[in-house]
Amino acid sequence: MPELPEVETVRRGLEPVLTGQRISVAQVNRPDLRWPFPDRMADRLTGQTVTALRRRSKYILADLSSGETLIIHLGMSGRMLISGSQLGTFHHEHPAPAKHDHVVFDMANGARVTFNDARRFGAMDMIATEAVEDHWLIRDIGPEPLGNAFDGDYLVEAFRGRNTPVKSALLDQRLVAGLGNIYVCEVLYRAGIHPKRKAGRIAAPRVAGLVPIIRDVLQEAIEAGGSSLRDYRQADGELGYFQHGFKVYDRESQPCQTEGCEAVIGRIVQSGRSSFFCPKCQR
């Protein structure tokens, strides 16, 4: 699944094309993706202006002039592709319709935004904007890691008494929004914390120290355009480049990059996900 940096990168790519722009025609080419589309979705979108484009965790939120918000989840292979005349530094002509182009927005500014999803694990829903935080996909999500509500005091309290591994705690969307396997591996490597350490047994100063590391890793990934693994692409079709800066993720049996460390990167499986770590640097 795309993680916070990938979703934020897509949101930023879509913003100059969608924000303040009217959807001339919305086309919905199938009844469902992961779940059924909302009733009359194409009609409810057509003619509306996108007043704001936000992100909450791994969801893109498009606020509409109708007072509704379109909730978009990219899933495993969903891509929001831009073509036609638009604001920005790139220009792609409208391509011929593809098999997996499930939702298409033709904008009044001449741009076209296409939601393409080969595996159909993506999702879209619509809800009144004032009720977004109560939507079942959103309501139990924790604070944004780049927001003011996420700080050292919060994380120390969230970890207190938890007997789960720190890796699992950071992946828990109820504790912190948007973190996924890739970036948690990178965060724990920088922090020198083994992914199997019990969250509630880590000293408070080390827990609080995770906050700036999490922010640094996410900001660096956003600036690099996310990590292009398998199907992920930016909105303009370009690749992200943060994967070239991975210190541990997907580097099993390769040398640790910490100066003076002669260990090799190991891998274990936790809750069905691979955890990559340095057995010497991370304790």
C-alpha cells in the first residue's frame, strides 16, 4: 500500500489541476472497486468545483462546492494520472482509454484526471464535508505525524504499558496516521531501536526521540517524490526516488551503512510484514 509520502506526493501533484477547478464531466466506468461506489457518484461530482484538496493519513480528500467531500484511497495499485492542458511543469496529451481506467474527471481547465487501478483494491466514497472525521475510514485514525498534535509527550503516553513490538505500535493507525512498513523500518534504523523491542519497555527519552526522526524520514521521502515500489507512480507518471536512499528496507544480507559497523542487514517477519534491521546497530 502507498504510505503517507506517496499519498502526499500524489496530492501535491493533483493540487494545481484540481483545486479551484470545476469538474465538467465525471465518468464512472464500473460499479465498484474494493467496495461499491456511492450512489450517483458521477452525477454528484459533475459540475462541482474542488474547493480544497487535503490528505488525512493515506486518504486524499477533495472538498467540493456542493458541501460534500470525495474520499480517495489508492489501494495497492491505484494511480491518479493527469493529462491534457494544465498548470505545472509537465504536459501529457490525453491517452486512449485503458482497461483499468475506472474513474475519469474531465476538468473545465482542459485537464483530465484518471483513476487507474489494475488490482481494484482502491476505493472512493462521498460524505458531507462536515462529517468527514466521522466517516468509518477516518474516525479512528490517530494524529498526523507531521502535525502539532504528534509530539514526544503524546508518543510516550501512547506507548506506555504496551506489550506489542515497537514496529507494530508505529504501524497502528490508531496511534499515528499514515506510517507503513517501509518508513517504520527506516525510522527504527535511524533511532537504533530493534523492531522487536516492546513499545512499553523503551525509555521515555528514546520514545520521544522517535518523533523528529519520523518527521525527518517522511519529509525526505516527500521531497524525493515517495518510493516507487511495484505499481506506485506520482500524478505526472514519474517515479519517486526515496527508495535509492533506503538504509535498511529491502537490503537483506547487504552491509550496514553505519560507519564502522561490519554487520549485514537482517530480515524477520512480523505480523506478515518483513522487518529489515541491523542486528548490531539496533537494540
